Amino acid sequence: MKLTKIPFRGKVQIEGQVFEVDVDDLDARPIVATVDGERFEVWPEVVGAQGGAPASMPTPSKPEVVGAYGSTPIPHSAPIPTPPSGGDKALLVRAPIPGVIVAIAVKPGAKVQIGDELCVLEAMKMRNAIRATRAGQIAAVHVTVGQHVKHQEPLVEFAP
Amino acid sequence: MDLSHLLGELSKGLADFTAGNAVMIAVGAILIVLAVVKEYEPVLLLPIGFGCIVANIPLTGMTEANGLFGVLYQAGISTELFPLLIFIGVGAMIDFSPLLAQPKMALLGAAGQFGIFGTLLLATLLRFPLNEAASIGVIGAIDGPTSIFVATKLAPRLLAPIAVAAYSYMSLIPIIQPPLMKLLTTKSERRVRMEYTPRPVDRRALVAFPVVITLIAGLLVPDATPLISMLMLGNLLRESGVVDRLSKAAQNEIINVSTLFLGLTIGSTMGAAAFLNWTTLSILALGLVAFVLDTVAGLLFGKLMCALSGRTINPLIGAAGISAFPMAGRLAARVAHDEDFDNYILMHAMGANTAGQLGSVMAGGVLLALVLALT
């Protein structure tokens, strides 16, 4: 077991929004990051899967930080829930709220950047743009225009 | 045939036309332009604007007791019939499930009403009598039918400016609220995530809710019963699921016909003599203050809930605790989404917004009861 901590502290800019990120130890699992005063837990399964990579990196690569941004916030006092197993969470974009798909902006094979619009979900008569929280290639689109989606229903899938 | 006599008859209307009439016709035209070009509450501002123009044509007799506007006023405004019919439709359009799934949002709906009482105090300081001050304060909840209902009972003299203020500020929500939201919350507060947790609401609860609320509100605040009971009747039609035709009629025909005649009649009370004075201007100004105070109270309470909950409640939803539905809820969700594109607080904001709708009706009733008891 390693005794030295690898801290990271700095500003991360995503889509023009600047986030204050503070990580106590990049080697710990899960990585506990504080983004704008809010605690996030990150399991860097995508980057860390190759083995040993995070330990040698002075700063986390962009997708990793984005993973922090896209994960569920955990209040300081709340017990730590077990994250869903597998890379499913990072690859699948799910419906954040129930609604109707009114537009789809991507096709399978399309390459998207962080912040690109994937589809538009209308809920309570309000159009909500669902945007990519990671960069990559679209593997599949699971919905069609006009389809009613439930909460957490898969919308778009990224290629691994 | 005496031509000069005929000419005199023809120009009679012109001779009676005053500068005040011209100004009011311009005001009516502005309301119509706002409705057509900017789509600011066109369903109301269009008939109000047109009614205002017609009422300022001299010698039509339409505003007399037996004229069309006079009859409509007696039938629908003096009796509070139109706002109450509108409430049946509004009730049929409200889905209370976001509120029933998150009952703590009811607190935000209550907090949003503090502006009403703040403005009441301010208006009293400006030497408005209590009944008029209370009617002006209700504008803050941005609830058109409630404002009209309360004003009709307490201060019918001020009905037109109060109705115009309530409906104009309703359309100005996207302009008035965001600066206040940004001023009163920090960036990290606006980024507080609220995960949507689907909590299915039991159908029995949805059906029982309107009946229970009517009974509780009716027994506690009898003066609010006309408003609450009609709102809840509409909601019962919707949630019962067995009178789809009545529910649809309430949401379309009943509310549309009532809104048309309500707007037209309110517009017809905008005569030059009654409208062009300092009272109208101060009502418009105080109405804006009331709205700002309501938003500020909601936001501050949202911040308090944010802190008490360990940053699990986004304070922006506090601004949605007013009556304007669904504009206020959508706006809170949009401001949070602009700050963090992966944050969807829409359902929570809607919970606060429905609470605000209920809260403003209750506050209107409480105010009625208090003022009627004191005067």
C-alpha cells in the first residue's frame, strides 16, 4: 500500500464553465474530488482500466475529470453508496427525468465533444437539451423522435 | 333635410373625445402590440387591450349599466363569477403529483408569499387604505385570477390597474427573475444537483388531495373557499379519471370563454378618468415591488433549505414558489441548466411551482379574511 498521496488542485474549464477542482489523493479508490465545494466520488474505470496509469499522472486526464463532473453528488454526511458495476454508467446516457424525445441530434458513428447536444427531451412542456458529458463516438441511439421515455431509460450509447 | 344638423350628429362622437381617451386608446393599442408581437399573455392582454380601446370611444353606451360591458361587469366581475370559472380550468390543468411526491416543497410555496405581506406594509405606509394595500400586495404572487378575486371584494376601484399589473408582470418573469437569482445565489449554489427520484404517487392520494384540501382550507379560511374549492373541483375532474369530457371542457371551453369575457370586461373598466392617475402608476410600481419581494423571499428560503439540507436542495427552486405556472418552474430549471448542463432540477422546480400556485390562493384567502375582519 502506498503511503504518499498524490493531490490535485486547480481549475478545470469545461464548455466555458470554470470549475474549482480539489482532489485529495488521485491514487485512492474511489477518487474523492471536491468540485466547487461539492463532494464527488469517481471510479475512473475508463482511464484506470489499463492499469497503473493514474499513479504516474500529475493531473488527471480530461475524461477523468469529466467523469467526476458527470457523477452523482454525494452530500458530506451521506453514507457512500456503491457505484454501479462495469463501465455501463459512463457509456450509456440515460434520461435524467421522464419526458418525450422531440429531437435527436446524433447518429450512430457520430463523433461528439463534451457539451454537444445529443437529443432534446421535452418534460413539462420544457425542452431540455441532453448534452454529452464525455467526448467520443456514438455507438447507438436507443430512442426515436416522439418516444416517451421513463426516468433512467437509456437514450444514447457511446462506443467503448 | 337639414345637413348641418346631420353633420352635428356625426361629429358628436368626435366632440366628446378627450385627450385622456386618446391616451387610453394608445394604452390599449400597446397592450395589443405586446400580445401580438411579443406574445406577452396574449390570451388576456388582447381582449383587455381591445376592451380598453372600445371603452374609450365616447357615447357608445357600452359601459352603461345596460350596455354590453355593464352587463358583463355585473354578471361576471361583481359576482366574482369569471375568476372562479377560470379557477375550475386552472385546477384541471394542474398536476399536483410533483408536489405530492415532495411534500417539503410546500414550504417554498408558502415562503414565496411573504412579498405579498411586505408590499401590503409598504402600500399602507404610502397611505393606501388597508383594503387597497392588500389588493395591491396580492399582485406579488403573479396570480391573475386571485388578484382579480381579492381586488373585486376589497377594492373594486383598483381592479383594472391590478389586473393589468398582474398579467403584465406574469409575462415579464423571464426578465425580472434571473437578475435576482444571480444576485442572491452563488455560482456553486446554482450548481447544486438535485437528482430526480421517481416516487410514484398513489392514485387514491391524487383523488383525495383536492377534497381534503378543500375541507381543510374551507374550515380554516372560509373566505378562501370559493377560490380553493373551484380550483380543487377542476383538479378532481382531472385526477378522478372518470369525467374526461368535463376535465377537457374545463381546460378548454370553460376557461377560454371565461378568460375572453374577463379580459374584455377588465379592459372596459380602463376609462380615462379611472385609469389615468397617480394611483395607477403607484399600483404598477408597487406590484413590481411585490413581485420582487416574493422572488427574494423564495430565494432566501431556498438558500436556507439548501444550507439545512447539506446542499442537496438547489436554492433556485425557491424562486419558483410563486403562482405563475409553469413559467416560474421552467425558468428556475433553465437557470440551473445554464450553469451546469447536466443538472435537471425541472421536476423539483415544478413541485415548488405547484406549491406556489396553491400558496398564492391560500394567501389571497388569508388576506381576505384578515382585511374583512379588520375593516
